[in-house]
Amino acid sequence: MSTWSAVAIVAVVGLMTYSMRAVAIVSLADREVPAWAERALRSVGPAVLAALTVNLAAGGEGGPSMEIAEVLALVAAGGAALWRKNLLVSLAAGMITLWVVSAFV
């Protein structure tokens, strides 16, 4: 596959993805979202982060493949999530811990 073919494929897929999201946003722009949908959407961020965390912890190559920096970041993010019950605070705690520990290890 040539470079231009790959660029064209990425551009087309990107435009398709963007247009699908834009249609959903534009079609719902002047409508009120039901309360049950808002409650469900509040859980999307934590669910996605939990899925990514489990994927990282379980590993995709036959077993766990986490380093000490990642384990400590996971513990820090989990502690912050239990303490503050805020997605952004737990994300920040985990990332800062990961960066600091990675700098010293």
C-alpha cells in the first residue's frame, strides 16, 4: 500500500467518523435530553476508564504487563476516586503519579 493510499483511507475514515458524531450532535442540539439519559451518560467516562484500566492490568499478550509506575498510578487514581468521587481528580492523580514515578525509575 502506498503512502497516499494510507493517507486517503485515514482521511475518509476520519471524515466518516466526524460526520456521524456531528449528525448526532446537530440533531439533538435543540432537544432536551431526558433525565434517564443524563443519568446514564454520567457513567460513560468512568466506564471507559475502567475498561482501559482492566485491559492494561490484564494484558493482551497472555498475562499482566504492568510496570511499577503503572501500578502506583493505578493505586493513586483509585485512592483519589474513592476519596473525592471525581473523575478528573482521579485522572489527574493517576497521571501525575505516573509521570513522577516514571521520572525517577
